[in-house]
Amino acid sequence: MRRYLGPVLFGLIGCAILVALGVWQLQRAEWKAGLLAQIQRGIDAAPGPLPAAVDASMKYRPVTVAGTTTGDELLVLGGTRESGAGYRIVSGFVTDDGRRIMLDRGFVPEDARHAPRPPVSLQVDGNLHWPNEATSATPAPNLSENIWFARDVPGMAAALNTEPVLVVAARVAGDGQGVTPIPVGIEGIPNSHMGYAIQWFGLALVWAGMTGALIWRIRQRRF
């Protein structure tokens, strides 16, 4: 029996560690699901006026703004399942109380890229947002074609001469000029912890199998 003691202890300790990691990831998955539900409730709350001072801690806050687009806009390359490739339209927007902010009006398909979108008065319900889309592989904006490859609040604000404040439209009253709003949602926020839990539990099974195989080999040597 002494020759089995080491492998059995090694197997039990390894399995216990791997199972504990799997349980921890299940707890993390539950925590993340609760956090996402909380974010969604905040997104869906009744909109209020745009705060006088805005910062990134207000991400997803629902707001309502009224004003006029400036006619200046940036095209952010993207796409939707329904329409395929196209662009998000990020426009300069002057509120009725004189603030210059940015308005993510939504999506237009590729063939509407050059459609005229002159200044227009709009009433917008939407959400403050600071998208984190750029990576080390994201190309710099193609300024000659006015095409951006990720939303960058400080960079777009400098290009449009606005405050670094972005409102993503959810509902628009007024002439939408063919732009379809894409409301903020939690779809892009990953919750991968369940997958990690399955991996740890799978490794625990493999560890147990390897331990069993080792014990079997030790037993075979006796004969």
C-alpha cells in the first residue's frame, strides 16, 4: 500500500486544486452576470439631463439632449447583421444650451456613406459612453477619407472641436436622415468565466484519469 500513497495523495491534491479553481470561476460567472444585469438596468433607466461636468465614471448613464447637428461628422467603420458593412456616424452636436458635444447617431450602410447630412435639429435619448475599441492592431484614422477604425472619444473630440463627451443615441425625434440608432448594450461585455470553469473541471477529470492510470501501472508491476 505504501507504493500507492504518493500517487494517490498527488492525485487527490491536484484534483482538489483544479476543482476549487472551477468552483471559483463559477462564482465569478455568477458575479459577472449580476454586474451585467446591473449595467443593463442602468442603461434602461429613465434618461435625465446632460450633467454639467461629465467624466468616465458616468459611462452608460442615460441622458436626453436637444440641439442641432453641426454637419461635421466622422465615419467609423463597422457593420450590422442586417445591413452588412457600413459606418457609424459620429456627429458634432450643439445642444440648445450651447454645449458642443459628440452624438453617435447610429449606422448607415456602405452606399449611404456620401449621402448629404446637413445640420438638423434633433431630440435624442441616449447614453453617455466611453468605448474601449482600439487595440495595438487598430489602424490610425484615415483622415483623407474621414474613416475611423474605432471610436476614440478624445481623438474624435479634437477632430470635431467638441467636448470629449459622447452620447450614443437610442431614440431620436426629428429627421434621422437615414441613420439607424444602435443603442448602447451589454452584448460586447464578455462573461467567459463559465468557459474557464468547464476547462478547470475538465483538467480535474484528466488529472484523475492520469492518476488512475499511474496507480494501475504501479499495480501491474507487482505481478
